[in-house]
Amino acid sequence: SGRIIPARDFIAAIETTELGRAVDCLSLDLGLRALREDPGLRLAINMSARSIAYPRWMQVLRRGIKDGPAVSKRLIL
């Protein structure tokens, strides 16, 4: 329907699942892209602590920092 659903309405149900990791990966990827496109942007991305050890999440982070080293200075996790 295109309706925006606040995270508080679903995060508890997915936080410990594979879907939760996928949401964190996508959020990080989109955030890193926004930081690369706008050099004046500082961005905080909320994520589950469970995602830190998730290999795909680490790949997204490493790739994003490698592609734009200045991005890491403006990224808050």
C-alpha cells in the first residue's frame, strides 16, 4: 500500500532473525550510498548489535568504506 511502518511496530519481531540482519545490511548500504553522494552529510544508522558479527553486514561496511574512505568519518553506528 506504500504506507510507512515505524520500526517500533516490527523490529521486535525480526531483530533476532535472518530478516533482521537483511534489514541492517540494506540500511547500512543505503546509508553509505547517501554519504558517498553528499559529502556534507553526517548520518547515524541504527542497527542490531547482532549484525556486527554477521559476515554480509561486515562486507557491506568494508566495501562502503573502501569505496569512499572519507565516509567513515561521517558515519555513526
